[in-house]
Amino acid sequence: MNFKIIYFIILSIIVSYFSKIGIDYYFSSDEIKERYSLFEYVVNDQIIKFGSNRDRDLFDRSHYNEEVFYNIKISKEVQDALRYGKPIVSLESTIISHGMPFPQNYETALEVESIVRSYGVIPATIAILNGTIHIGLTEKEIHYLATVGKDAIKTSRRDIAMVTSMGKTGSTTVSATILFSNLVGIKVFVTGGLGGVHRGAETSLDVSADLTELGKNGVMVVSAGVKSILDIGKTLEYLETQGVTVVTFGSDEFPAFFTKHSGVKTPNRLDTVDQCAKLLYSNQLLQLKSGMVVAVPPRDNEHSELIDRAIKESIEQSKVDGILGKDITPYLLKKVNEKTGGKSLESNIELVKNNARIGSQISKHYYNLLKNKQSPTSSTTTIKGDELVFNYFDQRVNTFLRNYFKTLSAETLLLNGPNKLKGLNGPKPNKQLADNHIEYDIVVVGGAVIDMISHPFKESGFQMETSNPGAISIKMGGVGRNVAEVLSRLQMNSLFISLVGDDVHSGLLMESFQKMNLSSNGVGIKVGSKTAIYNAIMNDRGDLAVAIAQMDIFDEITPSYISKFDLTSSKLLVFDGNIPIESMTYLAQLSRSKGIKLWFEPTSVYKSSKIVESFILSSITYISPNRDELIKISNEIIKKGLIKFENIINNDINDLENIKKHSIILIESGIKYIITKMGSKGVLLAYKKDDGEFKFELFSAPEVPDNKIVDVTGAGDSLVGCTIYSILLGHNLTTAIPQYGTPCAKESLLSTNPVSPNIKISLFK
């Protein structure tokens, strides 16, 4: 047998073995590099590296030395969506940096992502940050880009190499976003408006790179058409030359961004998102490698005439000011916004949101076509399940990635989720986690924390900057864990989803789960991370002197981790304020789509406002804040303009009427029931009756003398857990709170543990 054949057989076996056990492999042999494309797919703080002599056309057709790599960072959420064939929509970032002023740009970006998620689709905002191409941005990264604004370089295809090589920050235009979307396999891209052929282009040759990029990449761009400052007729002619399919959604007239009327007949018309998805599917099936434009006419706008007049005046002014090239669009948007008193900005924001709604539905329908692997005109199912992962990728990328992904066995994916790649320490689930299709009546998603409380001896006093003799107590806590413990003690069929580190402290938590019969099926071990610890040092009076909170691990309780578990049969989803905003949005979308009730436990004043930032208020059935958390949420709602409240309102937590007013704010924002824990003053239940009247019921606090109270830290969580238990038994809140919640809170006030061991079913008999 030929020596080379034997060599490569042995090599393949070695590669397969090391892939499965999660060890990276690199080969320096020039012969191997020539025969095999090199691909490293890493998430979190790691970077994708693309490059090979054979597949150099992934970026363009020009020749690259095979040692040159281009860095791309794909967020964990987007990576999982690509890997498992979930619907995705890409979003550009120039609209954030150059299209709107701060803070409207930041708020709009988050709202658009929230809209996309509400349809069960993953948003992937694309930008270049410090020279690294990002596919999917965190909220902090979006905020950074929004505040940087026009200092970010407006990056088209021609600018990519310059921005990345110089380590600069760039916001991607439509053209660059199309390029990167197609590169990683995202086939639906939502934006505001499309670039085009400028007026007088026959002499200036000013044609947007958006159009040429559409001709090279099989991506569907959902926009509000072409801005009226451009030559729309010539733009459509140019797109035809580039082989780009153009359709208008529900109209025979091609829209002109701010207005649905351009006077130009559309080349094609489609009336449903399903038709648009089939168009995209056919394009991919035929491997045309050219793009599609779905122009969505903006909704009727009473300010259309005002905006149109401002556009014409601004165009004339731009000529006087000598504004040309890539500066023209942001210049005109700013001028038009000034001339219309902000009305054009409002219209711009609304049309982007509308495009996101349509684009998300197209992506969802396209995903269903891929899942069923059917002809656009047939419903015959022919797909193999293990091929779904590749459906989003361009054929060239498919070839590039297929062998890499196939090194993962189905068992590895099931047990370990995202595979162990270089630098990726993904959550290592509990050994029982593979059985993730068990049905649970209630699911709690939140924090598990070790509380370390240090008290100095009173006789020796307390002094900072030196050691103090005293006693240290260690208790198991965390709002989510406490609620889950209550439900476990009451023998509920429940699941607790959380993460711990792979350190010595995680053993304390896992051991405590076993002792109290609390299932750890949903508790994963995050390799390389630290278990959450709250370390508080009290002074000799018993007041807090200083504390350290180590809670970073909760940022890893992501939608991709939560989605490992089957939550669809649950009757109630409970989550605390520890988890990331994107996970809150994911749970809200799941609750809406499956009709599951949602309960939010705010956890702290700081974390309580996350639900306002994630725009999920109307999805929440129950919320159980304390007075400070209630007021914080209410103030944030008013601050963001989500509710207009004209009555005089203050932040006095001891004024019951004031607490009622703040409760009304939350009710009007969409939350059904407000259960405010008011310490010794009891619990206030607030809700809106069917006739529109606001109803308030005050329940007394447990009758425990102050000198008998041992620990207050878990009383509120105990009240919540037992109230939930009662609700699932079929009781209403007026029964659940006083007859179940209050007795449990009393038991925990008298206990040295956050959750009293006396909480059991017999407590209510």
C-alpha cells in the first residue's frame, strides 16, 4: 500500500480521536496545510481564524498567503444558532453609530434585537471592535458603539482590511454586513434603507457598494427600499444587472424609505412572509450566489409631506456644503431630522422595527423549510436530522466546515453541549443533564450563591485595615436557589437551572442539593469559572462594613444553556435578576409562544430594572419586589417613557398610597400581579380587575417579635416559593399569600438558614 495513503489514514484516526476528547490539534507540515483547510471555531473570548490556500475565496477572489488569517468573534448565542440550525437575522451597526443620535441609537438597537427575539429568532448585530469582526454583540458592546458614534469608521468592503489591520473600531454598512452575514451563513439581514445609484451617477459614477455586494452574496436584505435622495429607477436597473432579485412586500410600488410612494413600479410583488422564505430557499437551492431585496413599505405616516419637503431642502443644502460620498447619508438624516423637529427620526426608528418584524418572520419560515428540507412547492420531508446544522452555510463554507463539525458525536453534543474547543470552557452539565427532556411543572432559572458572613466579637470591637477576631458563617443562598429549595421541600416537580464553577466551593453547593433532595439536574459546572460567593463583613454593631460579590458566572446562564432543557410543558417559569437580559428575553418569548406564566423575582435594586431594559414587562404575570425594587422599576419605566404618569409620585417607601401609585405604573406597563414585600408592614397585592378598576389587598406580616427574629435573608424567597406552591394547587393569590406564603416566611425568620427546614407540606395541614 502506498506510504502516503497509510500516513493519511493514521493521521485521520489521530485527528478524529483528539477532536472527540476536546484537545486542539495543529500540524506544521506544509503538505497537510495544502491538503486541508484550517478552521478554528471558538467562542466567548476566543476568535475564529479562517484561511487556506485552497479556500482563500471565502473573503474574495484575490490571492492570500495561507499564513494570513482574519479574526472573527462569534457570540456564543449566534454560534449555537449556526451550529444547531436555529433561525438568525443579522443587523448592521452603521445605523447605531451614524444613523441616530445617542441615546436613541442605543435604545433602538436593543428594541430591534428584542423584536427579533420575540419571534424566536436570534439577532446578530455585526461590527468591528478594536480590529476584530464581531458577529453578535453584547449589550455592553452595543452601548459602546452607540456612545462612540461617528468616531467609529463607517466600514464598507473597501475599508475592512484597513480597519482590521489598524485595530480600529468600525460600524458595518449594508455592504459589509452582507459580506460577513454570507461568510458565516446568515441568510436574512434586516436594515433601515438600502444604498443605491446617486442622482447624476452617469457623470459622478457614485454607486453604492451595497448593490455590488448584493450581486456577490446570496443574502436576503429586508429594508424599507431605497432613500428618495437616490435615483430609484437607476438603482433597480443596476440591481437587475447584478442579478439581484427585487420584490416589494404587499405593494406594486417600490418604496422610498420614509414614504411608501416612489412612483416607481416594483419588479416583483410578494404578499406573505412564507412566499419570501420560499424565494430565499429557491435561491439557496439553486446556488445562485446572488442576493435578494425585500422592500417593506413603511407604515402610513402623517408627517410624510413634511419629511419629503425636508429631504428636498436638505439635498440642495448638501450641494452648497459640498457633501459627497459616504458622508451624504448621515448628513441628510441629521438635516432632515432637524428640519422636521425629530419627526423623521421617529419614522426612521419605526420603519426599522417594522422591517425587523417582517425579516424575523421570513427567517423563521425559511428555517422551517430547511428543517423539512422540502421543495418550495412541496411539503415532502426528506431532510436528515444531522444535516440541519449545515443548512445555513454557503456551499463553499459547508465543505469547509463539514468535517470539523462531524468530529462531534451525537452523544458528545447531547452531554456536553458546545464542544470543548481551544480556550472554550463551556458549562459542564451534571451527569444527569443528558436526560433533558423530562417534563417539569415549574422551572426556576437563577442564582446559586454561597453566603459567607463574618461577625467580629463584640468584646474586641471592630477595626478596618487589620485582622479582627470573630466568627464566620457559611450558608447556601441565592434567590433562585432559595425558591427552588422551598419547592423541593414541598415535593414539587420542579427544575432548577443555574451554574457553578469548577472550584472547591461548588462542592458545597452540590452537596447541599443532595442533602435537601434538591435536584441538581439543571445545575451545570462551568469549567474555569468561579462559583458565586457573597462575602460580607459586619461591624461590631451588626451592620455591614464591606462586602465582595463574586457573581460573574451568572452571565453564562445564556439562552443557549437554558435551551438545553425542555421547558415547554411547564406551568410556570420563575427567574431572578441574576441572569443576563438576553436570557430574560428568551424566557419571555418562550412563555408567550407556549402560553406559560412568568414570575420575576427582582433580587436587588440594581438588578431589578433589567426587565425594563429587556422590554418584557407585558410578558410577566407575577412580580415580587420589595419596596425599593418596586420604586426602582417604576422610575425606570417612567424614565424610558414607556408609561406617562401625571400624578404626583415620590420615592417614600413608607407611604402606602405612594407604593400603590408605583404599583399602578407596573400594572399599566403590562405586568398582571404585583406582590410587594414590605417587611413588617406586610405584603401588598395589586392588580387590575376586568372592569378596569385597580385592586389592592394588604396582608399582615408574620407575627414574630423582633427579639425572636434570627435571619431575614430568606423570608421573602420563602414567601414566594410557598405562594407559587399554592397557586399550582389551584388557589388564587388572596388565599396563596396569607395562608401559604406568610407561614413559610415566618418559619424562615425563626431559622438560622435562609430557608427553614420546617417548610414542608405538613406545615399547611
